Amino acid sequence: MNPGLPAGWTIERVRALSGDERAVPLSVDRLVVVEVYGRSDYESLRPDVILAFGELCLARDDGEWFMGQLDDDGSVICWASYGSDLAEAIRGL
């Protein structure tokens, strides 16, 4: 199954590269924001894929992978873009 992942990617490949067997895709029907650098403000993201690695998440918005944390209410608060390469974003976990 490929839950919206880039071509050639499966959840098994994500788990193998991350070393986290708990990695799972999440529903995109949730609040996802990214902190705006230099301000105490957030911008909304509209990801087409969210991957959870425990409390850490990667959310893809407009081809960029954002790293963040899964909040208790199910929302995702991201702090930075890790680029368009999923493998590099996973290595940044």
C-alpha cells in the first residue's frame, strides 16, 4: 500500500529507513501548522501525506516535507521544512 507516498516508496521502506517499526500514515483531516521563523505565529499547511514516528511527524505540503510533533489533540505543529526528498527528511528525524 502506498498512502500517497512518492513513487517507489512504501510504508515498509519508510520503516526500514527510519528504523521505526511504529511508523504509520495518518489522516490528513487534522490541523497542521508550521511555526513562522522570527515570529510567534503559525501558518496553516494542507498536507497530502502525514507520517507519524511516535510523537514526531513528517507532513508533505506542496512537495516539501515539514517536521513536527503530534499534539495531544491530534494536530501537528511543525517547526521547519526538511526539503522535498523524503529520504533526507527521514534522516533528519
